Amino acid sequence: MRLRKTGHVMTPDVVSVRAETPFRDIAALLGRYGVSGMPVVDDDDKVLGVVSETDLTARQAEPQGSARQQSARSGAAGLHDRTAGQLMSAPAVTVRATDAVAVAARALAEHKVNRLPVVDEEDRLVGIVTRGDLLQMFLRPDADIRAEVVDEVAIRALWLGPDALAVSVQGGVVILEGRLERRSEIPLAEGLTRRIDGVVAVVNRLTYRLDDTQRRSVAPHVHEIAEGSLRS
């Protein structure tokens, strides 16, 4: 199956900052590019953390006494003298460009974030993936989804002709109809179809000619015959 990778749906042009980037520059970049957060990287483009509007506003909302105490400890004059390295959330949750889209979706849900930095094999920043990027997968035309089901499931996986199954797609819902040779092929066809990008649900109306899931063991039958022979 040609599973969609995170690198296929990510945004490659990423606005990032260094750990030493000051508060005012971070706020200006967020406003200029219309984003709500950005990765913080080192000189080797490796992700150190993520700084967001939430990080900035949360710091700004601190009681004055607390802010002064933290400034004194850090040696900074005040909130607006802080840097991305001091304000960011760390360590950053990242995904690899080679990870399946499902991995990115799970990470977004588990960590309750709206975006994830995408890194390469050497953990260098190569893009960013958002919830919106993943939602675009479910906007695939029905015709494209149907063509992939026929090609990947019917032809490549089940070794059938292109017209062996009746495949229809409506709003991302795939309807599978037809008769397969073996019963065990039915869950395989449904499972592979569910993994295709853009599939919302699968309606399985497949039937089978042979039931290969109820094979009897030969050993007990042979044992019974042997015992019968001994008794006779």
C-alpha cells in the first residue's frame, strides 16, 4: 500500500526562530506570517522547542511580583527582554517526514496541539504539519479514492481484474460489492481499503465462494479411526 507520509502533507516553508530571538521579534514574526506558533531551532536546525502565542500571553499574564522574581533569577530586565529559549515549551514533540500521516494525527491528538515540527532522519527541521494539513486528506475527490481502491486493493493486493469488484465512493464512504474466492480475503480487502487516504468509512457487501476459515484438523479424525480399529 502506498500510505501517505507526513512529508507529503506538511508545509515545507517553516518560520522558525533561534533560542536567542527576543520576545518582540517573536511577536512580530507571529503577526507578520499569521501563525500562532513556531519551532525554536539551534545552529544546526535541530528543534529545541516550540514558542507560541500561548507561551507569550501566559508569561505576560503572570503577576508582577512573579515576573520580577523570574527576571531577577534569569538576569533579564523584564518580560520583553526574554528570549525564545526562555519562553518556549520544551522538549518539542516532533514527527519524521517519513512517518505515516496516522502517526502525526495521533501525536496531535495525544498532546493536544495544533501543529508539529517535522524533522528528517538527522532530526533537522524540514517542515511543519497542522490539523488543517491532515484534514485536507479527507477532501480527496471520490473518483481518486475509487481509482486507488481498484488499483491497490483489487489489482495489487487481491490479484483481481479491474472490474472484478464493484467499487463506489460517495463522500469518502467506500462501498465494496462482489464475490471473492475465499472468505479470508474479505477482511483483508476491507482493512486495506480503510487505510487509503481520504476514506471516511467502508461499507462491506462482499461475499465469498469458499470458506477457508473453518478448516478441520485431520489428527482427531485419524485418532478416532485408530481407536475404532483397536476396539474391533
